[in-house]
Amino acid sequence: MKTINEIQNEIIEEFSELDDWMDKYQMLIDMAADLQPLGEQFKTEDNLIDGCQSRVWIHCEMSNQRLNFVAESDALIVKGIIALLIRVLSGQTPHDILTADLHFIDEIGLREHLSPTRSNGLLAMIKQIKTYALAYEGTGTGQGK
């Protein structure tokens, strides 16, 4: 299992191979297309992220002391962003998620290329993921919301 930092470094390397932000947006859209669809049973108000302009749902379950996230958005770029976050954080322990420095966001230039509303949405998604991690930390069990 790769660490959060190893995955972040992979993402930084992948994005560094692209010079143009239109290509980077296309990479996000491609990641969105690869994201597993979220089951309708998880598209609930409880899983809906507050603070996002588009609709974003994140569902979390714990298995073998690790959190697994599934998510969906009705906006392609946002769906690509959540796909990135899932790639980095899904399959990690609550403690590792809570203590993670998500430096890849700034290093790939993502934050500076997002509109203020998308940037707020990104922060809301990270906050929700960390809220799940906090809820599960030390429990060792759980079923998500």
C-alpha cells in the first residue's frame, strides 16, 4: 500500500508533464470519467457536501482499519478534483488522513487555477473527508453515514 506522500508525488509528476492548464483540466476530466459511479443509495443529504457550488456526495466506509471513499459530482472538473482526493486518501488510515499535508494541491497549481467557488468547494471536500477520518479514528469499526 502506497503512502499518502507517495501518491501525491505520483500526481505531481503526472501533472508536471503537462505545460498547459487546458491539458491539466483535460486530465481532471479524464480522472472524473474513471471515477466509479456512486450508488444512488449514497446520494443522500447526509453525504452531500455543504459549501460546493455543484452537487458533490462523498460516502465513507471503514474496512481493515482503513477508510474507503466513493464520491460523485454533477460537474466534471469537480468530479475530477474529488477523484484526485480519493486517489490520495482512500485506503488510508484515519490517523494518516488527519495528519496529511495535502501539498500536491498547491504543487500542481490546482488551487490557483480554480475559481473562488471551486476553491471553496475543494476545501469543503477535504474538510468532509477529514471529518469522516475524525469520526472513525480510534473506533476500528464503522459503517459510514
